[in-house]
Amino acid sequence: MVTDQLKDGYDVVVFGGGAAGLSGALMLARARRAVAVIDAGAPRNAPAEGVHGLLALDGTPPAELLERGRAEVRRYGGHVVSGEVVTAVRDTEGFTVTLADGRSVRARRLLVTTGLVDELPDVRGLRDRWGRDVVHCPYCHGWEVRDQAIGVLATGPLSVHQALLFRQWSADVTFFSHTMPPPTGEQARQLAARGIRVVDGEVASLEIAEDRLVGVRLSDGTLVGRETVAVSPRMTARACFLAALGLRPAEHPLGAGEHIPSDAAGRTEVPGVWVAGNVTDLAAQVGASAAAGAAAAAQINADLVAEETRLAVASYLDPFSAESEARLCELAMGDRRHGL
């Protein structure tokens, strides 16, 4: 990735160069703001073949989508810089951001779009197949695995819901209770009514043949043939660098992991810091993340405009300000030009 040189300071520094960050930076650059995106180069969807469900861009490889986004940001004067943020602290004019390589940059506002980390169950072979034939989101991958033999690996309270969703794409769905208690009551009835088989017992590994998933191996040696495995990972926001500002990940209300809380516009409890994308909305797909980045950027620009207007009014009303002196000099020059 071609990278720009960091300046000393910007109106806004964006942490993270995914869909949310680049969309926010594009909006800010078009608003004639000095903006820099600091990108660690580790997008969550890198293993996927394509981005799906994104209008007019369905199936676009993730790397290609990001490269297009970086080019668009640069077209309007924004900077995209390779680097990893390690800390951000408040200073007299905003924030000082420090990178892992020792570089630092100042910003009046921050937009955090660093996404999340997927914490997968400790099942042999699961991580290696992640984003290929091990998937998590039916709306991202359901069409690609339609009519296949799908296994859903239970990891938490949302796993039964995940199995019922994947049943929309295939009539052959098996629910592996793994280390969770087998479903009972209404959940058991729902699975049975939809023809979803329940397999008890801990899953030990995935069976791979000729670089494709062929089955799920239980700890007792039983092999259950499957072509795709769906799993709900625990999702944790990438945000440890915000600790110095008093911002720490909180447990998500749905129990799916940890996120940085914010209001609907992406504003956090720390003045001057906004968030967008998966760092705050664990379920956001690429389109939703991009929209959230643009919306947060518009709020940031409005916040900067309000601040600049307050300062301009204060300066305008101060008779001893530099602006007032300039106006007096201009009036005096006009009087002399007219012989007064």
C-alpha cells in the first residue's frame, strides 16, 4: 500500500482504514478538512473472497474495495498512512496520537474505526478455515453456501438463533452443542420443527481433505460430514489505545463481546472522540460501517464548525483582538484614501 507522509497536525485523525474509516475520511476531505487515516493494514474481512450485500459492489474483493477507497480519500487531499496507534492523550488543542514506530501527530478530533477481533473457539482447524468454509454471518456468506451441509457450532446464547437463520439457505443444518448444554424447551422445539439435527458432545477438530472441509470430528472420534461450519465468535473491539482517554470496551448488551459505547451519531462519552463501524456496532456489515463512518464524519465537521464559529464571534466582539485591529486599520486606510 502506498503511504503518505504525516504532517504535524490535522483537523481529524482517523484510526483504522476499513470501510468506516475511509468513508469518514472521504466525507471530511470533501468538507475541506485536513484529515489523515492511520491504517494498521489488518482488515477483519481479509480472508473473504468478496464483500457481499453491498449495493453496486457485491462480490468486490476486500483488498480492491479498500484500495479504491484510499484513492478516493487522496483525490480530495486526505492522507492515508500506514501505522499502528498505541496511545492517544488529550492536549491543550485537542489530542496527541502516538504510533508504534515513535511518530506522533496532533488532531483536533478523533474518529476511531479500528474494528474488532474475532475470538474463535479452540477447535483444531477452525482458524485456518476462517472466512472460507468457516463463516459467521448468513447475510455475508449464506448465498455462497446455499444448499450445502452446514454445521452450526454452539458458542453462546445466540447460536440457536444463528442455526435458525442458516436454515433459510439450506435444508441440511446440524447444530453441534459442543461445550454448551443441549437446547431444551422452546429452543429445542424450534430446532426440531425446522428439521435441524442436534449433535451432543464436544467438537475436537475439523476434517479437511484436498483443501476443503468435509466434516466435523467429535472428541469421541465420531465424524459428521459437513461442507460448511458456522460459528459465532466472541467479538472484542480493538481499542486498548483509548485507555489513556478513559475509554474502555464495555460488554455488549447482547452478550456477543465488547464494544465502545456511543450515541446514534457515533459520539462517545469523551468530548472530541467519535467511533464508527464494528468497534462500536459488532453486527455492522461493510455497507452499514461505511454509512456510520460518513454520518460520524458529518457530526465531527459540524462540531468543528460550531467551535470555529464560537471563536470567531468571541474575536469579533473583542475590541483588542487582532481581527478588531485589522478592521480598524482597514477603516483608517479608507478614511485616508477619501481625504478624511
